[in-house]
Amino acid sequence: MSSLLRWLGAALLLAGAAFLLSDYHNDVYRKLLLWVTLALSYNFLFGICGQIAFSHFAFYGIGAYSVVIFLFQFHLPFPLAILLGIALCILFALAVAIPSARLEGFYLALATLALAQLFIVVLNEGGAVTGGPGGLANYKLPEFLGTRIRGPWYTAVIVLLLLGTLAVLWRLDRSWFGRACRAVRDNPEVAAAMGVDVARTKVTAFTLTSALAGIAGMVYAFVDNTVNPPIFGLDNAFLLLFMVIVGGAGRHAGAIIGAALLFLVPFVLSPLIGHHHVLVFGVLVVAAILLQPRGLVGLYDAIRRHP
Amino acid sequence: MKNLLAVAAALLAASTFAQEPIKIGVITDRVGVSKPYSEPCTEGTVFGAAEINRRGGVLGRKIELLIEDDQSRPDISAALARKLIDQGAVFILSMSLTPATQQQQTVTMEAKTPQMTPMNSGDTLTTQLPNPYFWQTGPLGSIQIATLLAHARAQNLKRVALISDNSDLGQLLARFFRAGLEKAGIQIAAEEVVPRGATTAEPQMQKIRAANPDAMFMAGVLTAENVLIFKAYRQFGLKFQIHSSYNLSVPVYMSVAKGLIDGVTFVDAYDPDKPEVKQFVAEYTKATGKAPFNMHGYGYDGIMMVAEAIRRAGSTDKEKIREAMQQTSYAGVMGAKGMKYRFPEGKRAGFDPDGMVVRVYEGDRQGRVVHVGQK
Amino acid sequence: MQDFLELTVSAAASGCIYGLIALAYLLMIRPTGIINFAVGEWAMVGAFGGYLLLSKFEWPYPLGMAAVLVFMLVIGWLTERIAVRPLVERGAPLLAPILALLGMLVVFREAISVSFAPDPHPVPYALGIQRQSFFIIAVTSVVFIGVWLFFERTIAGKSFEAVAIHRRAAALMGINLSRVTALSFAAGAGAAGLAGLLVSPNVSAHYLMGVPLAIQGFTALVIGGVGRVEGALLGGLLLAFAEQLTVRYAPIPAGYAQGVPLLLLMLFLLLRPTGLLRAK
């Protein structure tokens, strides 16, 4: 009961904040929340299950594009569009994960790298369906009961998305499945000896986190009411990896801290030091790893242990 | 007496600037893929704003540029547009990636804030969204191909090749080049793409050679990949004429494609013999110690047009600026001699369809204008 | 037929570049297990070295090439000192140096990006436009033969292999692990920088050239397998031939042609998960 209250409190606090912010800060806040959501699910895949994949942003994109295409090109009803979008993500995830699970090491990295690149090719070549390089625009979130959710209310939707994602991952992490994932990450042979089906665990974790990324993408599609290829490219996939690392891989708090810090760095540093901010960002990443390989959250632990 | 006059003049100048400056937002890219184009364009805008302020500002107020860097990331770009609006910008100039400009539009449309891109040239920017607060004055892809075709008319082209790259602008230009060629009844015998990061364009150029076209049209905008195309062309000793998009109008090709581009024709929005251009080059060089090129001109014209619209609006009310902007008739640095930017019949793409010129590389130098407009 | 012969030369040259980058990865992975994605940026640094020495200061080619190579060895050694050794000495998990090197990737790229104009910079050919492909193939062959001989025929090479097979046992045998690591990074940077210098007359030196090379080289590495030196070259050649033959002969729209080699590779890996060559 008290845990439910805590979640509710968090939801109210995070969503309430949106109503106090200006348009600009609301927008940054919305995008920050989305990055945190993505970092959380990516952290489960990379930090907890130990799989290096570069497809997280492609799934974010598949979610975003599919909901827009199903709704506004094929004119399907809203719930159906969402379900179909999720189904599409699961389908693609399985197609990548099942073959990759048979292979070791970098093969998932390579397969997902290929998927991410192919996705961009398809978006650019998709003609009228994907809008080509210009993407799709000029659409709006459908109305529910005569009202359209917008402004800070939409920020509240993203807060629900974030907390929902966190809740799912939290439960999973503490369940038998989470332990299996950690075992697979630390030593697949030992995990197999303990009776964990390594391949199935990997495939399930990949598919699940990819679907979560897809759902986040659907929410993103209505943040600026436009989708275009550059958002879903490889650059952002690398940025996501940095976020999880800098914050502390394998910890939910780490993903949240890392995403918040790295997303906000350019906004804060760019006005202060101009285009050198990316250089500073790189130095920060290296320094963070050198000083505390377990990320900022590890630094926090160390400080708490030896005050 | 002389000193007294100077003091009086200074006081007068100070009093005209006593009011709040007019804030104009600029969204540029200082780190990402657009950097080579965004940076000189922004420099042109900064110089233009300084010129305006030196001549007394607009409506007796100084212009203040609020410059933001979006790293060519469209989501950040849209957030920055909101930031600029919150900070009181009455106009936003967009000089970043085409999709970034597009994503800013979703914000300016909602916030009813005038926005213009002086350099993006994708035709779709003004057609995809019904945003009355947005204009573009870069020369459209459709104008580029029509001008190139008008120049090549004497060659009586029947079958041609089209080559591009996989960047967003390259793809967009290729789309409008394809449409323009089809409209002119010219068959596209081969269409090729050189992807970003390729180490050679030989297979693509072999395919084009096999198609034996009358000429080749280039729509790509990635410099390194375009140089690969020229290298393969020279290596194979090919002879057909190359007609290129405006990407070849930037001076970097004179050094990076040395010895490869003699005789290539390209479309440009910049005529170095035009009096306005000569004056701009002289003033810019004097003020900054560096010679400008066409990208600077785009940015300079952009800020000048905005200032002129605000002047005609007589206020910084966004709705009045929008109306004034739509009525623009402005002769700037860019465009053929006598060209004016206009937005007739509610159109929001303002580059005159007859305002582009065709030029030829002579040796490694960007040579004279050989053709003007679409006739 | 003429097309096919031309394409063979061009794909072989591209394959050699991919192979050199794959070799750079391999030299570091074998003894340390560390995947260093910054190899692409090293290649970029090599290319900019070529621009400065050969285009700007107009040094003779052999001298410029040697200077770039020496400089790259230093860069590799320094990178290891800064971003790898502190972590290895502390016994950090293997992922830590990999990630630190990803950070170094950003540092290298931005250092170049803020010091040079954003436009591509020209780098001259070694022997002229018609012979560059052959020059690339020749230099790469020499490098690969040299590396192969080093591993197969010298004691030092054997000690590298010993470290690759079992770190702790190698250390007990008196092999200086940190020296092997430092040398492998220096050599990796040398190979990557050479690749950058060789490819730069074609692609020019520019701040965004690193990541595509890193991806192409990584793909080549995975195809060839990390077990053997020859694998890197074979993987590179296979990738380049797949890419260029697809563009030239496959009857599909140009935009999709870039995707086909990727799909082929996935299929190939499914059938042959350890790469072309297995470790001995």
C-alpha cells in the first residue's frame, strides 16, 4: 500500500512540476523525461542483461513512425494503431534477437547496428508512406471525449510513461527473471549450469526493452507533432549508451542521473562556452569512467560509505 | 567645436538606442553535420545585424541576435525555438539542418512567431505544414533543376544520369531533380546514391558509364562524397557533361577537388559581378578581415529582409511582422542581377524562380555566369 | 569484363582500408579483450596529419608518411596511458576501458573539429590518381605480412599470443602485461592512422570521417573473426566486394543498395558464427 502511495506521490510531483514551467522548460522537461524513459529500458538491456545493442533508437523510431502511419495514413482507430505498433516492435525485435542469441559477443551489436542503419534507409526511401527525408508532419493527437491532451497535460502523460516503464522494469529486476538476466550478464556458462535458459532470457529481455522503447516512441510522436529520420539515427544510440555508462550501468538511479546530466549538458554549457561544449562532454565522460567506473551513482555510494 | 559635435552625435545615438533592443533568434549548428554551411551563414547574419545597428537600427531600436546551437538535432532545435520565443524573440532565423528547421516550425506555428530560413532549400519546408508564420528564401531544388535544364536546352538531352548521396538534403534535392527531369520529358537512364562514409564512387560511376547518358546531374550535398564522384569520373576518363546542384557553389571545392572539376557547370544564387555582391564583399572584408562567399550572403540577406519587414510593420507585433513579411519585395546580395525576393499569392518560398544563375568551373576557379533564369 | 576488373581493383583497395581498421581493432582485442571504437577517430587523426604535412607543409610523401606513423604510435601509447591503464591496474571490469575509449572518441573528434575549419581538407595521392588503389593494396600487403611474421616468427609476437590466450599464465611466465598492452595500442593506432592516411586522398580529411570507418572496420572484423590476423584482411575484402558488387550488379533501387551487404553479412554470420577464420 505504502509503495503504491509512493508511486502516486512521485507521479503527482513530477507531473505537477510541468504546470509551473514555462513553455521552453516544459519542452526540455518533456524531452528529458523521454530520454530518461529510454535510458531506463536501455539500462535493463545493457546494464542488467549485459547485451550491447544499438537498436534502441530504431525501436523508438519504429514506435513513433508506426503510430503516425497507422493513424494518419491508414486511418486506423487509436487503440488498434497502438497495438499494431507494439506488435511491429515485437516482431522486429524477435527477428533480430532470435538469431543473435545463438551467437556470442559482438554479434548482437553488429546485428542491431545493421538494423539501425537499415531503418534509416527505409525511412528515407519510404516515399509517401514515411514521408522520405522530410518525415511526416501536420498531424495532431486524436481527441478523447472531445478534448485534446496538450501542454503540461501531455507532460503528465510522459510522466506516466516514465513511471510505468520504471515500475515494469523494477518488478522485473526483482523477480526471478531479473536475477536470470544478471546471471547471464556475469557468466552465461554458470547461468546455464544453474538452469537458466540463456538464449531465451536474452531474447525476452531484448524484445521487452525494445517494445518499451517503441511505446516511448509513440509518445514522442506527439511531442512536436512531427517525425523525421535524424532523430532515430545512430548518433543518439551512442548518446544513450554514454548516458547509462556515465550514470552507472545496471542501476535504475544511474540511468536516470546519466540521462538527465548528459541531456542537459548542451543546454547549460552551450551558452557558456559555445561549440566547445561537446569537447567538454567527451572529457566528462572519460573522467567519469576513470574516476568511478560504476558511474555517478557509484560515486554517490562511495561518498555515502565514507562521509 | 568639432569635439562638441561628436559628443552631441554620440548622445543622440545613445538616446535612439535607449529603448529595449529588438530580439531576433538564430538557430544554427556549430557541431553537427550542417556546420560547414551553418557557420558562414550565421557569420553573414551577425555581420548584417552589426551593419543595421551601425546605421541606426530598426524603428530606432538596436537589433540583438540570440544565437543558439542545435547540433543539427531536430528535437533540441524545437526546444530552442521555444527558448527563443520565451526570451522575447520576435523572429527566428533557422540556419541548421532541414529536418531541424521543420521541427522548429511545429513550435512557431503554435506560438504564432515568424520564422524564416535563409538557406534551407528543400521544397517541402513550405508545403508540408500550413504555417503562415514560416518563409524560406533559399533557392528551391525545383528551381535549381529548372535553371540547369534551361541552360542545357541547347544540348538537347534525351537520357541522363542522376547521382546523389543519402543525406536528408541530398535525398530531397534528388527527389526534385527527378521530378524536374521527368517534367522536361528527359529519361533518367541511371540513378545512383553514394552513401555517407563511402570510400569510393567507382561502382556507381561504372553503372552510369554503362548507361551511356548524354549528361549527369548531381544532387548530392556531401562534399567528401561529391569529390569521390569527380575522382571516379576523371579516373574513368568520362566525357559527358556534369551539371550540379548549388552545392558546388561553395568555395571548398576549389581546394578539395583540385584538378577534378574543370568544365563542370553548377547552379548558383550568387553572381560575383553583381554590384550588390561587390559592395557586400568589400564591406564584409573591411569589417572582418576575411572575404565572404555565397553562404555569408544567404545569412546577410536573411537578417536584412527581417529588419526591413519589421521596419515596414512599424512595430514588433508578431502579427504585423507576419503581414509585412508576406509583402516583402527585397533586392539583396543573392540572386541574379535585379532579382527580388517576393512571396506572391500567399506563397512562402521567396526565391525568384528566374533568380538563379549557371556558372562553370574554369580550371579550379568558379568561373563566369553562363546562363540566367529558366528561359 | 573491363568493369569487373576495375571493380576488383577498387574493391580490393577499399577492402584493404577496412582490413587495416579491422587489424587495428584486432591488435588491441587479442591481448586485452578491449574493443576500441575510437579507431575511426585515429584514422581521422592520421588523415589530418597527412593534410598538415603533405598538403600544407608539402613534405615529401615518404617522410610525411613516416612522421604520421610515428605520431600515431605516440597517440596510441598516450591513449592507453590515459584511458586504459588506470582502469586495468585498478582491476576494473573489461567494459570500463571500452567505454572510456568511447569517450576518447568524442574527445578526438571534437579536438579536430574545433581546431580545423569544418570543410573537408585535401590530402595528396602518393603516386597519382590512377595508382592510388595499387599503392593502398601494396602498403596494406606489407603491413599484413609484417604483422603476420611478427606473430608467427618472433619471440615477442609469441608473447603477444600467449597474453591473448591466457593473461594470467602469460604474466606468470614473466611477460610484462602492461608493456604488451601499451604496444598493442600503439600498433593499433599505427594501423588505423595508416588506413586514414591511405584513404584520405579519396575521402579527404574531415571531422565526420571517423565513425563510418569505425563501423566498416568493425563489420570486417566480425566477418573475418577475431582469432587470426589474416581474418581482418579477408573480412575487409569480403565486405568491400559485397558492397561494390551489389551497387554495380544488383538490380535494386540505389537507395536500398547500401542495405544489401548488411543483410548478406547477417546471413553469413548465422551460418558461420565464429567468422571466416577460427582461432588456432
